[in-house]
Amino acid sequence: MGFSLNNMLYFFSIYYENPEIVVFDTFDFKIDELKFDGKIGKTWTVGRRLRWMNELNLVSDEIDFFSQTKESQMRILKDFIKQSYNYLQKIKA
């Protein structure tokens, strides 16, 4: 379950089989494989298209998302989306 951003270039999702993981991934976004350094997220190939995904584990000890205030939870999600989006701008073709 999720929603597309920027006309299906990206998706922000939660998968039913793993609801504690928030995912930011690409769909119709062209990635320059040589620019991907592996610092954030991972890539995989679907057909002839290279895709990218970044995950945020909401139950990790580092975040402890559900014990945070609503304001802090929103900041965590916004920071995750911003970090993912900014990284994608560095690796786009």
C-alpha cells in the first residue's frame, strides 16, 4: 500500500507482509548505474530497467519510531523521504 510521487517516478510504500518497513523506491526513474555508490539503498534489475529502493525500519533500536512524539515521527518520515529523494537526484541518468 502506498502512493506514487511525481507521476510514478517514485513510490512511498508499506508492504502488508512487512508493515514495520517503510519503502521509498523508483518505478519510472532512470538511474545511472555508474553513479550508484551503494551508500544509500540498493538496486536491482526488472527486465531491462534498473530500479532503486531505500528502506526505513520503524522498529529498529536506532529509531524507536513508535515511542516518539507525533512531531518527531513526522520529522523522521520527512527526513527519510528527503534523504531518499536527494540521493536519487545524484544517481539519475
